[in-house]
Amino acid sequence: MRAYLLLFLCFLFVSSCRENKKEEPYDPDSFIDPELFKDHIRVTDFQTAEEEMKGFHLPPGFEINLYASEPDITKPINMEFDDRGRLWVTHSIEYPNEASTGSGQDKITILEDTNGDGKADKFTDFASDLNIPIGIMPVKGGAIAYSIPNIYYFEDKDGDDKYDEKRVLVGPFDHVDTHGMINNFLRAHDGWIHSSHGFRNASKVSGADHDSISMTSGNTFRFRIDGSRVEQTTFGRVNPFGFAVDDLGYVYSADCHTMPIFQIISQGDYPHFGKKPPGLGFGPQMMNYQIGSTALSGLDYYNGEAFPEEYRNSFYSGDVVACRVSRNTITYIGSTPVATLQKDFLVSEDPWFRPVDVKIGPDGALYIADFYNRIIGHYEVPLDHPGRDRKSGRIWRITYKGETTDRVDWSNASLDELIKGLGQSTFSQRMMASNRLVDYKADEAAQPLKALLADGKASSKQKVHAMWALKTLEALSDTELKSAATESDQEVRVHAYRLLTEYESLNDETRSLALDGLKHSDPHTQRAAAGVFVRHHDAASIKPLVTAALAVPTQDTHLRYTLMIALRDHLKNADILAGAVGQTWNEAETKVLMDAMTDVPSAIASGFIYDNIKKYNAPHDRMVVYLQHVGRFVPEAQLTSAIDFIKEKFNGNAAGQYTLYNTIQTGIGQRGGSANAKQMTNWATSFAGDFLKNLETKPQLVADQPSAHADEEYEYFEEISQRQEFAANIASQNKLTSYEQGLRDLLNASWAKSKPRAAAAKALLDINGKGNINMVEAKLISAEEEPAFREELARTIGTSSYAGVTPLLNKSLKDAPSGLQVAIASVFVNSAEGLASLLKAAKDGFIPPRILMDRRVNEQLLSKLTSTQKKEYDALTTGLESVLEERQKLIDARLARFDPKPDVELGKAVFMNNCNVCHQINNDGGVIGPQLDGIGNWGRRALAEKILDPNRNISQAFKTYTVTLNDGKVVSGLFRRDEGELEVYANAAGQEFTLSKTDIKEKKASQYTLMPDAFGESISETDFDALLGYLLTQK
């Protein structure tokens, strides 16, 4: 008995120990060696699929297995399941270079797990002659897929799982950039196929109805399965690559370089490089953080039952640079989603892991397409680099403790089974059942669907999909729709209004129903009802929309934006606009209408805005938007009074007048007008002089200074700099002798930035060259001045009309430091006289011939050499080390001495002083170049190359243009956008400038980027180490 007692006590002790043992928290980063992920060209060895699998890490309980790999597939890009549970995969050996016409070898392959062991064991090549296929959607009779340059319907006539014929549904699409193109097809509730349009491509396409849409770079669109119609759904973002849908029908899209995930709003405008915010601003964000890199690929929303509760209702997205799968969840404020970053779901020890797509399978598992590769970068590494792997690819399958849901073969399901399937927990499976009903059982499905809709015991998901199926079958009655729209169940009610959006037109009853939805207590219902009015426009809807917009809580940004988009699109109708302008509105209502009208290109809208800014006060930022519209669209006869109004309202506020002057000037330029030139000049000269006063000491930052970012010193002084430069340019253009003393003060103000000081020097020479040349020369040759200022001074005075500038630059060339010699050379290459002087200086030994090869000089120089001069150039430069070789030695030397733990605070300061004008980190900085959140994942070598040799591999989207104007002046900059009769560019200082299209004589694309090419000289080794260290922390 004692033995049994002792045994029992031992058992209790062991059990207690087990219960008290705490499970270690899951820390994905603890498994990863960051050093292995630091290079764009991975330095680790290729691993077999079995070896790679050993390096995966997931939260406790989750398991991963190999579903498929090479040689059965190559490089997977997109994937989609069909209604038999088979996985269709687009994969490419051609990427990133398109094949020549008719010679594609890429494939769509059908993968099937015939024995249910979680691994594909049957592979059927549905198509084998494609050209970088991406988007894929299995449909009745075959599949719809993108292959350069079209979206095709591939028809399998005999059911052997190989296509027999193909026909173009939509296209051709532009494909100058192949790393986005047309991707991630989603067949949504509405029955259309939704897709993304990729980075840098410009496409104009239409359906069979010939109603075309035009898309430039990142956009989303949808098309009917038969190709009869195409519609754009959103405008903007950089390179969207991934869709997801939640139970309320909200659509989500992943993107690179803006925010990782957006809950997109139909007809909304979203950010893109160079895109100016519209009057309403960009569409609202659901995230205020980045995930970790700018290379996000694939997205799905898990609402299945095979994962634990904590991991359901989560977004899973791939990151091909950080080599991991992220997880995000959302909560709501009103109808506005607020995302929360969770711990990374899947990480890999193998830096070749590249998760490009994510899909929930019919078994409830999560499937990951792995574009397994040493290299993933499209522009960071040459496209023809021999290290790119073209044969290896994997599909991974993730389950929780091996648990799965029953996989249903919907192709063999009975009508009753399909009806029941509408209640599946997973969206994709509900859609499979619904599509099967619509595509194959249309003749017999309507009545059972109607019975389901009336069944009080049916689930909300069944009712939702029954409604959509009946709408597709044209069998949904207004009575059934109204009943659903007044349901107590939120999901059914919201979808009823979404469905109403898809009606071709509204009658009195359905319009009344939509108006009732705007007044509903549930914000999701209100937003769905607002979506109805984004599509359906009627003059009687204006008042209810305005009322609804005023009632929206401030934090519900998505609801307000949807209502404002609806108002905007209503007011684009000339008759509705005229009616709205003719009504009486109170102040609050008027301001809502004014905001909506800022994106309505109409003189009537502009007149309404102008009349009311005279009546009501508005915040400064809104006043700028209003007046830009006035400058662009108000009748020219009203511009004079508008300018007088601004001068009176902002009398004594030079900073405010400066902003509004530029706003009006831009508007006039956009319309292609030159009206009011004298009045504009008089206006500018009346306040610009204020920016040249009291320059003896550096101003102190004051919290209430008129500045959009007055609490940040950098932004504050950048605004001061722009105003000073403006004043100098006004003085130069108008030969304002009264400004001379202020210009001298600015040139002597050592605290001021280089550009305005240099502009002041040019103005002094233009106004009184003989009297000011000595002062300018003293600054140019002074060793006490900063090298960057002397270089800016040389470049700027080089554009002066004063005849004494060329002799001054020639005189300064001989003993100048290298950077200044390059700056002077960049002036000389713009004229025949200067070019001859430059070659002579090199021949006589005044400058090293290497200056002629500098990238800041060489391209322009070579384009203008005569045949005789080309021979001189060749003789001078033969045998010199190439720029690439020189830069590589510099990079290797800097990396060899790099301290992995530098002064990060110093690095941040270096970034602010040199990079922040063009690049953002954590939403702080300029938007001329790519945002750099997650840039630390690039690794030290790739970052060093970008800093010290920025022109080695660049995106075509960031190449600059050299523009020759009709007056002979040559300017260069990064093209940003068209604005009416203006072209907008950005300079190396991160500032935008405009050129009238009528003033442009010639425009040539440069092979170089806007990013400064001389950081090897201008940034010390210490500062370089600090900058590199700071950037490496941005993960």
C-alpha cells in the first residue's frame, strides 16, 4: 500500500511540474541571423526544399509541410484554387525579362493532392507557352490569366486540363516594368474579377463595349468574366500585389512603398510617387506603421476554422525581402479599420525564401508560394544578373497541429450541398459554392435560393451569398432586397446595400432605401449606403449626403471619405452642380460642398468656392486648396478681384501671401494662361522683400510661426529657405535695385542654406553685375565657405545673363577643389564656348581629365562634342579608370572599415541633412523618392552601393530629364506629373518646379537618377558610417 501511495505522490509531483512549466513566448526574430539577410544577392548556398523546411519557424502548434517544388514547378508567382480543390499556379523561368513574341516557355500548372496527404502528387501543365503569367482564375470551361501583354480566356474544350484555344479578354497592357503588371485576380461577390495594375506601366484598355480606362502605375480595376466591360476601382498607389475580402465585403489590397495594406474605397485616390494630393486628400489609411520592408507580395484574410481563434480574422501577407509572412489584425472605430501588428507568423533561416503569394486552401490550411531565389530585387540588382535562379520554386502548406477542415469537391456537389456550402466559414469556399450555382445550375438555383433567403434559420453568410447569386441570375426582387436591407443582422444588411450599388439604375423605391441607409445607426450600414451614391447620382441626393457628412464622427475617416467621394462624383455632373450652386446652404453645409468641389474641374465650382471664401473663414491649409482651384478654373475676369482679395485678407502676412501667390500662379499655369502677369508681378514684389530683412542673425524657432511643421527645426528652416530663394528670383527677374541690399545680406548670411544664398548671388549679378562681381567672386574662392555652398554658387551663377560670369568661372577653375571643378564643368557643358574652355583646361592641366568623366558632367558633355572634340576627349581620358571601377573601390574601402555599431543619432542627423528632402522614414520627410521604411533589410552592401553609386542600378521611374527651353536655358529634374498645361519636375534639393509645356523645346531622358552622385566626397567617412548604421536600424 505504501508503494502505491509513493507512486501516486510522484505522479502528482510530476503533473504539478508540468502544469507550472511556462511555455516560452514565441519570438520569431530570435531564430534569424540578420547578417545572412544583409545583401541583395544572398551569399548563402542553395538549399533543397527539405533543407529549407528545417529553417522555418512558426508559433507553437503550427506545422509546415512541402506541398510542391521543383522540378514539378519553377518560379511560382500567383496561385488560385478551383472548385475541385486543385491549385492552379502561374510560374515563370522568363522573369524578369519578357520572352520575344511567340517564344514564351512559362506555364500554368494544375496541382492536385489525390490521396489527401497534404502534398501535391499530380501535376498537369494547362498552358506551357506563356510569357511571365501572373494573375490566374479558374473559371467554367478553362481559366482566365494574364500573360504579356493581355488578359486571356484559355478554353479547355475537351476537359483534358490543357487549353485548346485562347482569346484576348482585355489588353494589351503596358509591360515596360515586369515586376508587377496584372496580378492577383479575385472573383468577388459582385461576380467581376478584380485585379491590380503594376508599377510604372501606363495602360489604356477597354472591354468589348470599347469604354476605355487609363491607368498609370499602381491602380486597381475590375473586368467582367466575358471581357464585356472594364472599370477602374481605385486610382493610385505604387505596386499593389494582393487582394483580400472580409465577411462584411470590404476589399483589402497590399501595396509596396505606400502603406502595407489598405481597405480600399471605390473611386478613391491613393498616394504614388510624384502624385499631388487631390483636394479631398488621399484615401484614408488603416495602418500607421510599416511592416518591415517595401516588398510586400500576396495577401489573404483568414476566416476559416482550422486555426485557433487567436489566429483567425487576421491578414497574412508575404514579404520577399525580409523573407517572412506577417500577421495583422484590425478593430474598428465606427466603420474605420485600425490595424494592429502582431508577431510575424512565419520566418525562415534561409535568405532565399521569397513568399510571393498567400492563399487559404479548401482544407483550411494556409498555402505560401515561394519564389525561391538568391535575388529578388528588380532594380537593386541587374535584370540579367547570372545569379538569378530560374528553376527552383516551392509551395508550402501550414496547418495547426495537422488539423484541417473537410475539403469539398464542389464540382460534384448536389444543389442542396451547394446551398449549404454558402454558409462555409471561409470566404473562398463560399464563393466556390456560389459560383458553381451561378455558372452551372442557373436554371434550377433561383427558387431554392429564394427559399433560403426567406428561411429564418439560415445563417447570415448563406443569406448574403444567396442574395448575390440571385442578383447575378437577375432573380432578386425589390421586395427581397428591401427585406434584407432592413434586417437586424448587420452582415446581411450591409451586403444588401453593397448589392444595390451594382444595380444599373435606381428607381424611386431603391433610391429611398439607399437614403434610409445613410441615416442608419450602424456606421457600416451607412458606409455601404454611401457607396450606393458613389455610383448612382441624382440631384435630390446632394442634401442627404451633405447632412450625413456633417454627422460623421471625426475618427471615422473611411465613412467620411466615402461620403465625400459620393458628393464629388455627383458634382461632376454639370446639371447636378448647377442645381447645388443655386440652393441656399448654411456655413457648415457650404464648407462640405466646397471641399467636394475642389476635385471638380469646373468654373462653376470655382466660382462657388471663391464666393464663399470671401464670406467664411477657413484654415490656412484649406484656403490653399480652395485658391488653387480658383487659380485653375475661375473665369479670368475674376482673377483680378481674387488676387486683390488675398492681398487684403493677408495684408502684413508675407508667408501667407507667398503660399497663396504660388497657388494662384500654379493655377494660372495649369490652365495655360498668362493673364494678370503684371498684377502677379506687382503682387510678388509687394511682399517678397520681407524675406530679405533682418538676416544678420539666425531666426529662432517659434511655435506659432506660420509653418506646416513649426515644431520641427528642419522643416522650419526649409520653408525659410524657399521663401528667400523666391525673393531672390523675383529680384532677378524684375531687376529690382531696391532689393540689392537685402540680397547682399542674404549672400553674407552664413546661417542660411546654400540655394537661397546662391540665388541671391545670381540676382546681384543680374541686377548690377559690375557692382557685385567682386563680392560674388570672394564667396566663390573663399576656402572658409562650405564646399557645398561654393558648388551651388557656381552652378547657380552659371545661369546668369551677366557677361562676366564665364571669365569668373574660368578664373576660378584652376585652383578649385575637385567638387567645385565639377560644378563649374557642369555649367560649361551647356554652351559651345564653355565646352571649348573645359577641354582646354583639361589639356593645359588646369583640371584633371577625370573631371570630364564625372557623371554630373559626362552625359551632357558627350552629347555636345563635335567630332574633333571627341577625339580630344578620347585622347585625354584613355587609360583612366572607369567611374564604375573607381566607385567599387570606394565602396569596398568604406565597407572594410565600417563599424557595425556607429553613432545612430549622428546618422539620423546626416540623414536629415542629406536625404530627408526626398525620402521618408516613419512618415517624416519628402516624397520625391521611395519611402525608406524597412530599408535596413537591404543590408550594408546594397545600402553602401545606393549611397556611394546611386546610378548603378536605378528604376526607370527615377531617371531624370534634361530639358532645353525655347530661350536656350537647360534644366534637369525628375518628372513628377502633368498638371494641365504644366509639367512638374523635382530638383536635387527635393523641391518641385514647373515648366510650361509651350516653353519646352526638347526633352531627353537621362541615364542618371536625381540622387546626388558625390556622397563619396561630400560625406565624411565618419558621417557615412553613421548614416549607414542608422539606415540599417530601419527594419
